[in-house]
Amino acid sequence: MTAIKHALQRDIFTPNDERLLSIVNVCKAGKKKKNCFLCATVTTERPVQVKVVKVKKSDKGDFYKRQIAWALRDLAVVDAKDAIKENPEFDLHFEKIYKWVASSTAEKNAFISCIWKLNQRYLRKKIDFVNVSSQLLEELPKVTEESVPSGENQSVTGGDEEAVDEYQELNAREEQDIEIMMEGCEYAISNAEAFAERLSRELQVLDGANIQSIMASEKQVNILMKLLDEALKEVDQIELKLSSYEEMLQSVKEQMDQISESNHLIHLSNTNNVKLLSEIEFLVNHMDLAKGHIKALQEGDLSSSRGIEACTNAADALLQCMNVALRPGHDMLLAVEQQQQRFSDLRENFARRLASHLNNVFVQQGHDQSSTLAQHSVELTLPNHHPFHRDLLRYAKLMEWLKSTDYRKYEGLTKNYMDYLSRLYEREIKDFFEVAKIKMTGTTKESKKFGLHGSSGKLTGSTSSLNKLSVQSSGNRRSQSSSLLDMGNMSASDLDVADRTKFDKIFEQVLSELEPLCLAEQDFISKFFKLQQHQSMPGTVTEGEDTDGGTLSRQHNAGTPLPVSSEKDMIRQMMIKIFRCIEPELNNLIALGDKIDSFNSLYMLVKMSHHVWTAQNVDPASFLSTTLGNVLVTVKRNFDKCISNQIRQMEEVKISKKSKVGILPFVAEFEEFAGLAESIFKNAERRGDLDKAYTKLIRGVFVNVEKVANESQKTPRDVVMMENFHHIFATLSRLKISCLEAEKKEAKQKYTDHLQSYVIYSLGQPLEKLNHFFEGVEARVAQGIREEEVSYQLAFNKQELRKVIKEYPGKEVKKGLDNLYKKVDKHLCEEENLLQVVWHSMQDEFIRQYKHFEGLIARCYPGSGVTMEFTIQDILDYCSSIAQSH
């Protein structure tokens, strides 16, 4: 411990002109044992400052560093825990309590004793020593500062110098004297004992000399003793004066303490007054509503722009006053409580007045807008609500204020707005759709034909009754020369392109009128009712949601603003309530269009798909997007039904047993459908739906062409297949439908195969006997007889060959070809114009057979000189003249 004490004195306290008096090794109570040292120190310069310093060993090395220091005058209590039993724990009460555990009880006691002595010596303040043994607190003799030389380090008390400090450093003079003494003795270092013995002898000599000198100067000693006695008397007198001075200073100190305490109280009072003034200014500045604002809230004109602006500013000011963040304790002030009550009354009264005024505005709007319906009744346009929206948007900030202050009234206004506007929009939209239906059906007579009657053209019957219209019989629309298949509720041929274009324009105009109407209303609702709508949310409104009840299907706690997702749901449900008639009216219009002409579903599918795509790009979860998407499902269902009806009617087609078939009606109508669809679906978004329909239809056409060909009695099967697949191939080649490339190749292949089959079947064996003769020749060759030896066979010699050839002169051949041409002409239909193609193919097939016979004659009857009665050129001339003659 001594070594550590010396090291701390040298490294830490000497550089700071401090002296280390006591040290104790401690650690904090109840924590991990991280040792440190508590040091009691005094400064070497006046005025003396006494401190308790905590010293800790550095983590980065073996040196010590000063961590924290407390002035001894700040120490209030020293608690040794137990005055009887040995206990290393003790507490020091500075600004807070520090609990320590000493390495030993002895070190703790020594440190506490030093603290007690330092307090008695320098401070004389009342430090409470609790649970400390009385032996440690023995009163030490007082030592005056004058008894200690000013140039030397002073101890706590004169009698305990060695106890307080075991080591004193040599001053400069002492060091110099020792060096001179050691220089005078050569063996001072090499022989320390001899040097110490020499010093002892010299000390004895000096002591003897001093004694002799004292004994020789007895007179001087007596004088000195007398002087000492006088000095002692003077000291006693000085001590008496110092005591009187100390008593006087003590009274002055008490007075100064009183003055200091008085100054402190004055400062505290001044500080409190400043804080009080600040609080009052805060309340006055933040909770005082101007008289003008109060008047505007109570009597402001809510019908004029200036009055609305004044009420808006007053409502914002009131909201700021009510939402001010009060400091702790403000709410306990009576004035604050009264002012808050006054603000609440103002808010309630103004909210009631604002809600009543806006309800009146909603009602007046319904009356004013109804008066404008007459001028739109004959035009396919919807009334413009922009002026009404513009007038109401002046109240948007007040609605936002009402939403944040009184959510119940805000919710009530929302419900009333939906009620009034839903009835208004229902009248407008129904009248609008009635005009559209009249324009679609044309005259009153035609409107009755499609289920409309009366001046307003109300649609009678339900949607289901429209779907019950039966498919008309194909025989009613078929003449003796051709069978025309009915393709829907009305035949597609009964309506020209102009009628379909007219329907397309009317349907597009209906959608174009509805779209801006819905978007404008949704934008107004978002701005007026302060609902967020621009963050798209997944999901759509289902049929199970409440769309016509008095309250929203997802109620929120009254008085609590809705989160963003709920606000978007609220916009959607408000739109559903306001425009609840749009979807059923659109479905009725679609049913009417499908009833007029089933091909109208193509126009509706393209138009509706485009508008749905446009709406979803804006907001996929909006009311418009959801409603048009639901209606698009109905249109797609009608389109699929149209395709299914066509396929079903293909399967039900019946052909005449007495007339030739020709181009089947559903083949011609597929051409019409494909041409119409390609013109409608050009650059359309839902091209995939059409491609799927093409695939279904073409498969149906292929299957049913083959079915009809198999059932045909008047016309050969190959002719039916050849003509119809040629027509299909021509149609697909002309329209260039990419998804039907495979079917186009298949149609071409079927056409080619059946053309060849028909040519071979119709041509048959024009030289029948000659053909049988050469079949026998080929049979003999197949049996192993050499070709040049066939002529030696009795049944196939040259004479038999000449006999057969003579039976087929050129005149007979031409006659047979003429009869064949007439038969082919009777089988083929005029509209497909395949007669010359078939005749040319027959000519080529006949020439091929002729060449085959000549080859057999040349190989089996070489050098016989036998030839046919006619040549290839004769065949060409026969075929050409026959074609020209017909």
C-alpha cells in the first residue's frame, strides 16, 4: 500500500500541487469487483482545499488516472455501517449516496479517521459520522498554522505527523547538504556502514559541543527562557484577541448567510414571477379567440363567399385554440376550464348551423337539377353537375374542420348527401338510358317489337325474358336454291353495316357520358368530404356489401376519423350508393342490344373492354372500374353465348335432299362473322377472347362441314368438302388471322385432298376395257413374267391389244369427256366457281393415264407398231372445245 501511495503522490497529486494524506482500496457495493482508490488530499497552497478523489487504474496500461473528485465541504454523512463489529462497508453522502466496500476494516477506519481530522482541522462543519467508533473520533490537539513553517508541507496535527504521513521528501537544501557530505567521504557509497559510523561519531561530537555550549551560556539560557515566557504571554494575548475576532466574524458570517438566503429568496421570487408571466402570456396568446371570429361562428353568412371565408378562418382559429397543447397544471385552472367550455359550446353551435345549412343546399340542388332534366330528355347526354360541385367545394375546408371536430355530424351529412344525390342521379340516369334504348330501336313500332312501350320507352319484362327468345328455324329463312342459317335472335343478314355502326356509336356515347360523370362525382366526393382516393388498394366491392342501406357497410367508431384504407372504402361505398342504378341499367341496355342483333356483343365487348382498361389505369379499385368490370363479365358472357349459339346452330343445320348443297350457310356466315370481328377488334385490348372464339368456331365449322358432307345425298361428299374447305381457305387467306394459320393450312390440305379424290372418282376409267387389259398385263409382270414376253401370252397378244384399242376411237373419247363435263357441272355450285379448276385437274389426270398406257405398250410390245387411236394433243383439243361449248 505504501508503494501505491508513493506512486499516486508522484504521478497524480504532486503535479497538481496536492498532498495525499490517506488512501483506501475500495470497490462499489453489490457490483462486479472493479477496484479503485479513494484518496484524501489537501492543496499545498493557501487557501487550503480538502478533497476526496477517486483514482482508477487505466484500462490501457499500468498507470493510474484521476476519475472524479468531491470537495469535503459537500460531504454530509459518513456511515460506517457498524460501530462494534468489523465491517468493511461504508457510505459517503455527497450529492447522492456512494456505497463502498474497503479491502480491509483497518483501511476503512484509517480513512474515516483522516476524514474526521481534516474536517476538524480545516472545515469545522457538521459532518455526521454514523455508526463510527468513538475511539476513531478522539479530539486531537489544535495546532495553529503559525506553529508550522510556511516553507514546509504541513500535517493535519503536530502530534500525528508520522501517523498521517510516513514519508517526507527532502527539500533542496537537505539534498545539497547530503551531497556535500558524501563528496567529502570517498567510501560513502562503497562502505555504507563505515559512512554511517562516521556520521554517528560526528553527531555525538556535535551533541557534546551543543551541551557544552548550552552549559557555558546559562545566563543566555535564562534570558532566552525569560523571552520565551514573555513570548508565551504575548501568544496568550494574541489568542484572546483572535478568539474575540473569531466571535465577531462568526456573527458577521451569520449575517452574511442571512443576506445570502434573502438574496436567494428574492431571486427565486423573481424567477417565479417571470415563469408566471410566461405561462399567462402562453395562455392568452393560444387560448384567446378574437371577437370577430366568435361573431363569424355565431352569425356568419354561410351562403356568401365572403361569409364562408370568414367562417372558415374562424373555425380554423377555434380548432387551434382547442388543440393547443396545455402544459402540466393548466387544466386545473378555472379560467382555462371555462375557456375550454366556451370553445366547446362555440364548436357545437357552429357545427349544428353548418350541418343544417349544407343539408338545405343538398335539398335545393335536387330541386334545381330536376328542372334541367327536361332539356336532356330528347338528347343522349347527361346533365352537368359541375356548377353544383363548384358551389359546394367552397365548403370543403369547413367539411374538413367538421370531420376533425364532430365526426357524428360529418357522418350525418355524408348520409344525407348520398340519399339526396342517389335519387337525383337515379332519375337522370334512367331517363338517359331510355333515350338510348329508343335511339337503338328506332321508331315506336320497332320499340314495341323489342319490348318497349309508352312515350318514355320503358323496358318491359325482366332480363330473363329477353334471354328466352328462341332461335328461329332455318327453314323460314331459306329459299329453294340455298339454305340460310339464322345466327341469333335476328339474322345477321337482316341488319346492314349502318345499323350496327349506329348501335356502336350509341353504346360508345353511353359509356362516354357515364365515365366523366362518375369520375367527376368521385373526385368531388374526395375533395369535399376530404377522403383520400389516390392510393390504389387491391380488391373490389362484392355483391354482399351494403349498397343501399342508411349507413355505410363498414362503420367506424363515431367521432373517430377513418384511416386511409377505410376512407377509400368509404368513397367506393358512397359511389355505389349514389350510382346504384348504373349497373342494372347497363345490363338492361346490353340485353336489348344482344336481342336486336347477337353480333352487337362484339361491339359491346370491345367498347367495354377499352373503358375498363382506361378506368383500371386510373384506379383499379375505383367504383367506375369495379362497375364496368362487372358489366364486362355480362358482355363477355353474351359474347360466349353468341359463339355457343352459332356452334349449336351449325350442329342443327339440315340440308335439302333434292338440291345440291353448295357453300354451307354457316361457312358463309363464319366468313361474315370473321370479317366483322376483324374490323371491330382491330387494335382491341381483348383480342385473346376473339382468338379463343375463332378456335371454337373453326373447329365447329370443320366438324359440321364433314358431317353435312357425309349426310349429303344429292351432292357427292368430295364436292361438299372440296367447295366448303376451298371457301374457308380463301376466307382465312384474305383475312390473315394469325391464330388460325394452322387451320388455314388444314383447310387447304382438305380442299386439295378432296379435289383429287373427286377427280379420280369422277373420271373413273374412261377407257374401261383398255384399262382392264393393261391391269392383266401388270398382273402377269407382277407374277414374274418379263415385260417383253407378255405378248406371247394368249390373252394378251398383239391381236387382243389391237382389238381393244379399236373400241376407243377419238370420237368416242370426246363423247365420254363431254358427258363427264356435264356431270361435274351439275355437282358444282356457281358461287365458288371451281368448275374450270376441277376440269383442268381431270384433263391432267386423263393425260397421266394415257401416258401410263403408252409406256406399258412400249415396254411389253416393243416393235409391234401398235398405238392409240388418239393422241395427247387430241385430248387437249377435246377438253378445250368442251369447256368453250359450255
